[in-house]
Amino acid sequence: MKKFLKQEPDIVVTPAGHKLTIIPRFCKGCEICISFCPRNVLALDSKTLKVRVLNPERCTGCRLCELYCPDFAIFVETAKKTAKVAVAEGV
């Protein structure tokens, strides 16, 4: 863990394979990421007043939360798409 974090980041891997990383120390609870999420994946934790992942199964990996976060507190790694290789049959 990096010294400046002082707390491990919250990492959630969605069923679709997207990885959401939230750095609680950077989050100020402004809710901008929650507002821009089209699928209501994120919510504000009532105890810590920090963002948390509420519905990971709804995440599409659009990265709007990451792009609009003014404090760089959330990062999204989209799942790698596997390329389907067409198999030529009996030429």
C-alpha cells in the first residue's frame, strides 16, 4: 500500500468483469459520480459519507463515474473483450 493512501482502496469486480476501484481518502462525497452513473451502480455510504458500489451487477463499464470525478477517487478497468476466432470448416 502506498504511504499517502493510509487506507486500502475498495476494489469490486463486477459479474461482467469490470474492476471498480474507489480510493476513500480521495473521495469527498460530492456525489457527482453517482449523478452521472446511468445504471445506479454507486451510492453514498451513510456512515463514512464516501462513495461505494451498491449494484455491481448493473455496471456496464461506461467509465462516466471515473471521467466526472473531480478528485480522481474512482477508477474503472473495463473487462477485456475476447476476440472470437472464426474457424474455417472443410475448405
